Amino acid sequence: MKLALLGSTGFVGAVLLNTPLAHGHQLKVLARSPEKLGDAKDKVEIVRGDMFDPTALESLVQNVDAVISVAGPPMNGKFDVDKHANATQLLVDVMQAARVNRLITITGAAAQVPGQKLGFKQSLLRFVLGNFVRPDVIKVKDMELKIIAQSPLNWTVIRPPLIGKGGATGNVAASETDMPGMQIDVEDIADFILALLKTKEWDRKAPIVASRK
């Protein structure tokens, strides 16, 4: 399968960059600075640019089977909420134009699916983040999820809590209604993403995921 990847030089993207290759998939990646891809740059097809560039996105989604996006706003510092939301709409639009239907992406455990009731732990996390930590992140994640959920694409939006490293379990719990745990290992989330390519269980759903101990 040929996959397009956004966010290839980030924390999750760096793991995903190598995991699909190990599973025999071909990768087409969007990178503003290809040198940051390290040794992988010679093993993937590179489209130079970023998620705000319509021409780069159009090139990225041509002749692929699915799009995986782990790109998002910075967790530190200010950013333009509308600019990031518009980038999500742009991705949806170019995928439709290219007739690429499958989209897998990541938001956060506190993000709310339109019309869906929040569980207790999810509500608590949302309250803390939205009122004391990063209200701008909550806002843009809600906007992105709404844009994707209202699209005709076959989407899955994964909602992880804290993403850690070094404790892969090979076993992920997922729920639509509340947080099954407070952390997921980055390797577990990469494996979960790739597993979605082989199942319809989470089509057009937004599972909250955590590593099982």
C-alpha cells in the first residue's frame, strides 16, 4: 500500500516514518526540511513543503491509497488557530479532488466529537486544558475534528492522552466514550494507526486510545 504522511519529522511521525516501511508499505512524505528525515530520506518519496501549501498537498495525495496525518499545532508558543483549521479543510478538499478516501489522523483525548457526550475523565482533562493550560489547542482540535467528521471521507481520528516513549506494550485499549488510560506509548500508537488500514472497526469514528499495562 502507498501511504502519504504528514508530520513525518515530529515525535509520532519519526516513529511512523520507519514502521510502515517495516510493514512493507511505500511512503510519500511531506517535509519542509527533508534533511530532518535522516537515513529515511533515501527510502521514501519526498514532497517538499508544509501542510499550509495547497500545491504541496495536492502533490502529496496523488496516487496514494491512504493519508496519515500526525501534524498539528505546536504545544509551546502561540499559533494561528484559523490557519491550522483551514489546513485541515484544505487536506480534506485535496483528498476529495484526488479521489483518495481514507484519512487517519491524530487529535487529543480532550477533543470532542460533534454531538457526542464526553466521559468523566475526558471532561476533566478538557476542563484543565481548556481553562488553565492550552485553550487554543482545544479550540483548534475541536475545529479540526468537526471538519473531518462532516466530510464524506472514510476517516478515523485517534484521540490519545499523554504520548510517551519507551514502554511499548503491543496492546492498545480504545473507546469512543471515555479514556481507557492516561498514556499511550508512541510505538503503540504507530502500530494502532497501521492496524486501522486492515480493519473497518473504527471507520468514521474517533477512538480514545491508551496502552494496556
